[in-house]
Amino acid sequence: MTALQQSLSEQGFQMEVGSRDGLPLLRERHCPYHELAQADAGICDLEQQVYEAVLGVPLVLTQCCRQGQGICEFQPQITPLQ
């Protein structure tokens, strides 16, 4: 996640890596697609799919700028043990 954050930051994205409940998270401080996301929420899904493909793990969008939360936050999806 840190390598992805660094790469995106070098491209001008306002990204940081943090953690919550013992899990890492990728936080985007400024949505680069805000106007597009307001018109079509599918851009948020696409961004999540790209991050999942790069990281190799399923993610959950826990906060979203489009919903007025000021940041977008992606955290690994927890699957319950069976």
C-alpha cells in the first residue's frame, strides 16, 4: 500500500497510508474525479477496482468524498473465518 501511495503522490494525488482496527488503509485527501463522481458514481467503483488489481486484495470504500465525507478511504475487506 505504501508503494501505491508513493507512486500516486508522485503523480499529484494527495494520498496517505494509515490504519484502523489493525488494518491498513489508503486515504485520498482530494478526489481527482469529484465532478465526474457526482455525475456517475461508477468512477468510484472503477478506482476501487484499479486499487484492488494493483494491491491484489479486495477493498472496501469506507468513506467517500462523493458522499460529503471529505476523503476517500479504502481498507482491505475482511472475510469471516468459517
